[in-house]
Amino acid sequence: HGIISREQADEILAGVEGAYILRESQRQPGCYTLALRFGNQTLNYRLFYDGKHFVGEKRFESIHDLVTDGLITLYIETKASEYISKMTTNPIYEHIGYATLLREKVSRRLSRSKNESRKASVTSEENTPVEKITSLVRRAALTQNDNHFNYEKAHNFKVHTFRGPHWCEYCANFMWGLIAQGVRCSDCGLNVHKQCSKYVPNDCQPDLKRIKRVYCCDLTTLVKAHNTQRPMVVDSCIREIEARGLKSEGLYRVSGFTEHIEDVKMAFDRDGDKADISASIYPDINIIAGALKLYFRDLPIPVITYDTYSKFIEAAKISNPDERLEAIHEVLMLLPAAHYETLRYLMIHLKKVTLHEKENFMNAENLGIVFGPTLMRPPEDSTLATLNDMRYQKLIVQILIENEDVLF
């Protein structure tokens, strides 16, 4: 409608609920406003465009879709504001609710078929597929499995557009809107309102079907998806190295061929714990050692996490050996369970490597130089911070190796 005032827009839209116009701002030419009639008043929103139209977080292909979604949201929030405010106060997530029947059926089936593959489709007692099984039910069933390692893991929620009617798996209420109605955990598939996601506990049980790779995958996510104490890459590589490489000169210091290390990485990504890294395929043990180091370097969150990094560096700076050891032990207790277990297992292995120092020439200090930057990185991507901290990174790993029996 060109450059018109709010008053003129109000006159045009008067009495037509749900009608809208676009106008150019009088005060800021070149800027545009969406004027929308709702609740017997004209609402004005600053309109933006970056390839899609938006007035808030959601982006739309057309103004019509934006308005439709806006009207749905305004109607729901106006007519049910009190209800919405109470949605998160009485969730069905942790106790009896709409999923009780399905949960019981799945649990009974799991108890009857412990020897069956976990990948088998879940069915009801009458062998009729449970078509609408939710991730909530799947998670409830998994908690019945005594062998599952219950490491705590936060959900990896991302905004999601649901096709067709959808209900929140936290509060069991309807998810409204045309697009981006809620969020979905990309690791386990839990679907909830954005506001409900703040209350969901850190109990994500990743689904193997959603984990596309082994390398570059969050450590806790990987071990929970594979139901293991540690990443199977760590177990497989260490098992192979201890079987045929402990006396190899320069173990972990000497590099294997990069393209062969990449082959090992691809094998783990493709085949998981069935990847063949035996001597018949990779006779050079440095390739396996390189693949293990690459796994640690590729972790999105290092084994020694960003949250604990500065505490470890401060502990390393303590001059008194006993106090320093105590400080390091206290920081170790702050690591997530899967990270702690992985670090513990690796240090036990590296201690074995040092026992063959006469043959491999790798003592705890040398291994600290190799593994310091591999296991811990500063939270901020600062070259200066990395250079300043390198001697402390080395010292931390050296101390962990030398005192693994005390610290762990």
C-alpha cells in the first residue's frame, strides 16, 4: 500500500478480522510493516526479508504463510494463555500419562525377548505394529535394560517443522502453528514444545539410526547409542596396539600414512565395532595409533572438556606436588561420566606403553607432549592461549599417566 500511516492502515482493515496489509514506513522509508487485524485492533509488526519473510524467529516463503501462522499463534495465546502457562507444571514425562499402555506393552516385549536384536521393530503383544510409538515410550523401555550404561546426556534439541498434527512428549499438549511448531532431539527423536524443552531432564537415549558417524560424534552420544562404557574406537584401537605394538619404536610419536589413517576412520564410520583393523589389513601399527589420536582430535567436545579446561591448567600450575595431585583429582571428578571412563582407560593403556620404554622410547613426558593438545583444547579458538598452555597440557597428561592408579 505504499507509504501510509498507522491510522490509514487501521481504517483500511477496520472490521475485517484476520485481514492484513503491507505498508512502507513513513518514518523510515525502505522499511516495511505488516499491519494485521486481530482481536478488534490493528497490530503492527516490523517486517524483514533475508530470502524468506519474518517478524520473529520463524521464516516463511510467503507473507500469507507468515500471517496464517501468526493468526494461529495469536488465537491460541489469547484464548488459552492461562492453560499454556500451566502446561509445563504437570508433565506426563516422568510419570503415568498418555503413553502408559504403550510403555507397558513395550516393556513386556523387551523382557520376553532379551536375546533378540535391539534393532528389531517393537510390536504389541498381538504382534500388531505399534504405529504411533514415541521416543518417550522407547526411552522408557530402554531404562528396563539393566545393561544400558546410564551416563547422563542432555538432549540435542533443534527447531523442527512437523507435518500434520503433533503432540508434545513432555506435556502431552498440542503443538500449534504452520512451521517450527516445536523442537526435536536429533539424537533420540524426542518431540516437545520449545518452552517444554527447558524442563526435560538430561536423559537422552540416542538412537543408532540417527547417529550417522563415529568420528566427530559427541563422545557421550556415541557410547549411549552403542550401549558401551567407552567409544568402541578407543577399545578396538587400544586392543590392537597392545596386542602387537607396545614395543614399536616411537609409538604415538611416529606418524602413519594420512590416507591409511583416513581409511581406518571411514571403516569405523561405515562398520562401527565390526571395522577390521587387524595386521592383515594395516600391518603398520602407527596407522592404528594415528587413527586413535585422530578420533580424540575430531571430538566436538574434547575428552578433557571445555568446562574443565581452565581448572586443569590452574591445577597444573600448583608447585607443591601433593597439592597439585589433589587439585587434579578434584577436577577429574567434574568430568562427565563417559569422558572420565574414556580418560581412565586411556591412561591405563599409556601407563602400559611406558613400561616398554626401553623398546619404544616413549616415557610419560613424551606421551604428554603427544596427547596434551589431543585430549584438551582451550574453549576459545586462540592460537596464543594454545601456545601458552602447551607445557601445562603436557604436564597434566604426564601426571595422569604416572599417577593413574592413584587418580582414577
